[in-house]
Amino acid sequence: MVAYPEVNEQGPHAVYEKIRRALGEFDGETAIPLSMIGVLDDNADLVRLLGVALSTGPGPYGNPNIR
């Protein structure tokens, strides 16, 4: 699952296209097929709930939740 702000702005198809291009840079060596990846808006209820339940501690910039 990937939380991405552009899901709400551009739609999930645009985000899947970005992910597909990024995966393509691995020359077919990716461990995760695109069909196994889901996208959500980063403000979706599920994303916020997981951010509370699975707090990762301070991130590289002091952000307590990596989204």
C-alpha cells in the first residue's frame, strides 16, 4: 500500500503510472509486481489510522510518522 497525495489530485491511474515507471528502472528485477501495489490518498482514513497505530518514531527530518 502506498499513500500518495497525488491520488486525490490526479487520480489513481496517474499514480500507478508513476509507480510503473519507477519499477521499470529496475530492469525487471523488482520483487513486487504492480498488481500487488495499492494506492490511497495520504489523507485517507485508513492511512491516518495506520499512522497512529504503527508509529515509526522520528523520521529523517524529525517527522514522527513516515507516510
